[in-house]
Amino acid sequence: MSDQLEVQSSKRVLLNDVGKYVGKRVRVVGKVQNSTEGQFTLVATDGVTSVTIIIPEHTIDPEVMPIVEVAGLVGDDLSVSAELVCPFIDFDLGMYETALVKMNLFPELL
């Protein structure tokens, strides 16, 4: 199995909840903005809440991948070091965020 990519289990969280998971692995979804070599900003539907995603030696093109899911480790500075970036095409980000809010109302069912 050493030749296959392994991504550890992680919880899907809203961007504004990333601070609750410092030192833990999470999955976050958002709109790509401000992409530069090695990092980009992931923005929630409110247009205000954002998280810096660290992705060494890569650049994400917002025109090609406007909405992505990132699995990674939350740092002390609340950035997420990406282990996996998955593009979503024709994705309703608002509906996704609403579903996460509802799911977190009943954590015992997760």
C-alpha cells in the first residue's frame, strides 16, 4: 500500500470553524481567490470568511478550479496545509454550507 496516496480521515467543517481544529485534519470547501505560488485563499459564501491554504510548489487557477475541497492540517496561524485538493464543478456552495450547519446540530448522529 506504500505506493498509493493515503489521506487520513478528516472532519468536514465550515471555514469559520477552522479555529476549533488547530493541529487536526479537516476538510473545507470554498471559492478560490488570491492564488499565488504555494498558497491561495479559500472564501466562504458570505464573501468575508476566508482561510489561507498552503500548497507548496503548486498554483491553483481560479478560472479552472473555482470551487475546491481541501483536506489538510490546521496550523497555529489557522491556515490549512493541503494534503489533497479536489475541484468541484457546478457545485452549490451555499447548499453545502447549509447542510454542514444542519449536520452539526446533531453531532451524535455523525
